[in-house]
Amino acid sequence: VDIAIMRSMDRLVLTIGDRGPGVVAADRDRLLRRFERGTSASPGSGLGLSIAVKAMALAAGTIQLDNRQDGVGLLVILTLPADLD
């Protein structure tokens, strides 16, 4: 897992990337919804990412899924206001 944080103007951007199979573009938005899992064989209830989306929204932030630029693995991008007063 690779983790990086940077400031982009008035936002903080935290990226978390792994070296797994990634997620096809057509599934990325779906996986951010409640009760959605990668496959029916995936363990869990499908709530983790939807809870993260809600938590980010409460903090005026966003969460986005993408594939790593090198094409190997998933990249999760969390964006928050730099000033969290």
C-alpha cells in the first residue's frame, strides 16, 4: 500500500493505492453505494465505502476510486478542505 498526502490550493488530497487487480471504471461509482460489493464472493456487507463517502461528505470532502497511473492496483482519493475549522 502506498499512501501520500498533498495540499492542492485550499484542499488536502490523501491518496491510498494498492497493487491488487484494480476496479474497472464501470464499477467504481457502484462500489461507493450501500450494500455493493466487488463480487458476490466478496466478504462483508458492502457498507464500508458508503460509510466513508458519508463521513467525507460530513467533513465537506469527497472520495473517488480510480486505478493507479501505472495500471496496477486501485487508487482511493480522499479530498478535504485544508482548513477544517
